[in-house]
Amino acid sequence: MRRNPINRDWKTSSQPPATNAKHRSTAAEFQSEIPSLRAGSGYSWRAACGRNIRMSNDDREWQIKQKKLGAFLQRHGLDGVVLWHRSNFAWATGGGDNHIANNSPVGVAAILATAESRLCLANTIEAPRMQQEELAGLGIDVVSFPWYDRAAAQKIAQEVFGGLRLATDADELGLGLPPLPADFAQLRWSLTEAEIARYRDGGKRASQAIEQACRQLKPGMTEHEVAGILDHCVHAAGCNPVVTLISADERLTQFRHPIPTSLKIRRHVMLVSCAEFGGLISNLTRFVHFGRLPEELRRKQQAICNIDAAVNLATRPGRTLGQIFQDLQAAYAREGWPDQWQLHHQGGSTGYVAREAFATPDSAVQVLENQAFAWNPSIVGAKSEDTVLISSQGLDVLTAASVDFPTVLGVSDLGTLPRAGILEL
């Protein structure tokens, strides 16, 4: 006899069981304000800002993810998983956003996911937004618990979980649940058609945002001001800037991971953004130079674009990250910079986190069909980075520079690939 995946008394109840009179009244009043959810049909734009295409219970995205999850649960002897991490919440909900603080990978609401269904747990602060915005039309019910009473929250969660064998990516309620097996992350790697559509949209928005920011820059601005302009443009595009890096002039040659400072721009500046849209992160780098570009910088940019073309074109389904890394090292050597790869990570696969798997010389991780990658080779004062989709049909640059932005044709043994150039203002 198959185990009941979720306590259905909870799933259909209008309010959680009360632990005391005060909680009963508060919970009842709260739940009465929230209309019950119904399963959506097809995709719809998020009402609040038109940002996320969402999945419904009967679409292809849901079916594929349920199949992946079911196999994972069977493999690990589990009945379900409790997902608090922003990346996993977004994956399980087709782009839902459970974050408040941008500096934490853990969100403020969780998804209880079984092979048959989804249920959201959130405190009384977060539950209305989860139900009315992030999960609207998905058929995912929300069970709330009081934010001020940890014992009550634990009791409610235990009642919901019943006797299910569960694992979690963050034991936020202190229930002693075992940790989520590490291979859960791999369920996110190969993207569905709906996820690819969201990624194309998000990549285009991110590219437009960073180009808009580049054109607003002026000499004398501080790196902090540049970061503010870039973040503003990313937000205005409907994306969330989860990483913003800025460096100008001498800092470009000193640091590969430069957070912005009060340094004022004189001639040259780098902008880096990891912009999240519908849970999927677009990673890209662009440069601005004031005045005529020196020939040395032009040569460096051509060299790094050649290296970037080589590593992107070498990325094909079935190959390991270690094999691709060997091609990358060879490209660095051909361009006369054999040791520069040692000074910064070179990127790897991306998706619901900025890097799902970092490439290393000995990595046995294989490239999957319909997987996103963001390589970021760099040499002193030059870097190239975009987010691409890899499939058996070839390579698609999701964050490609627009026709109005300078491009450089990267040349490699495997062919050519247009790369973003340096905007001269």
C-alpha cells in the first residue's frame, strides 16, 4: 500500500491546528484572508511585475521535474524533500522567489515536495506573498505557522510531515531532519523547454541592462556609483542583481574578484553582473573605455575573446569539465598567457546558482543536454564572460551583446564566436 505523501487533513484545511487559544484565533483570522489556491492552466506572467513565466500542474515542465524527483526519492529511500534554499525553491516552483535578504542562499518559505505533490510552509509574515504572488495559479497550498512561536511552528510542521521520510537543504525549524543528498543539485542542471524560455528572456534583460548601465558612465564616477547604476538597470529590467563587481583602472590589473570601492574612474572600467530572473542566473561581463582604446588593450581583448571562443565551442554534451579544461589551458598557451588560468576560476555550469559546478583540470562532471554554462577566462586587465546554453544542436549565447554594442570575433581551432568587445565613450 502506497504511503500517503502529505497529511491531507492539512492540505485541505483552512487553518493549521491550534496549539493554544491565542494562536487559534490569529491563525484562523490569517487563513480567512487568503483565498484557496486552484491549479493553473498553462503559463501566466507574474501579476505584480510581469517577471516570471510559471509552471502549472499539468504542463511539460511539471511532468519532467516530477519524474526526476521521483527517481531521486526512490534512489535515496525518501518520501519527500523540504526545500528552503532559493535555488531549490525556484526550481520546484517554476521560478518562484522565496528570498528576503539577498545575501543568504536560504529563503523564508519552504516547499515540501514529494513524487506526487507540492506544499509550501511559511510563517504568517511570508505566507500571504507566497500564496498571492509566488505560487498563484500553481495549485500549491500554503500552510502557515506563527513567526513568534518556534514550538508552535515545529508542531505544525511535524503534523504536516507526519511519518514521511524527509531530507532538507536547511533545517530552519530545528526538526533534526537529515541533510539533502548532494546529488539533488543535479536535478536542476538539464533545463526544460519552459526553463530555457525563461532563461532566454532573463539573459536578454540582463544584457540590455548592463549595456544601458555602460552608456550612462562618466569619468570621475566612483566604482560605488557605477555599481548603483548597474544594479538600478538590472532591477529596472525585472531582474535581481545577486552579484555586482566593479573595478576601474589599476584595480583591473590587481584583482580578479573586485567588489566596488570609492575609487574614481579615469579611463577604463569593468562591470560584472549575475542577474537572476525566474530563479535562473545570467552571468556577464562588459568593459567601458573613455577615449581611444590603446592598442595593448585591444590585443588583450582579442586574446581573451579567442580563449573564450575556444572554451565555449569545446563545451558539448557528454564531455567532462576536465576535458574542456584541457582545451582551455591549451587556448591560454596559444595566446601567449599559459599561466593566467591559475589566477582565477574559469567558470563552469550555471543555472539556479551562479555556478552549479566549477570546472577544474581533473573534474569528471559531464556536460548535459540543455545545460547552461558561464565561462569567464581572464588575463591581466581583460576578461570575457557570457551565459550560454549547450545542446546537441550547438551553442546559444543567452546574454549576447546587442547590435549596438561592440563585438570581437573570437577565433579558435573549433571555429569562431562573436564576443562582447569594449565600449569606447
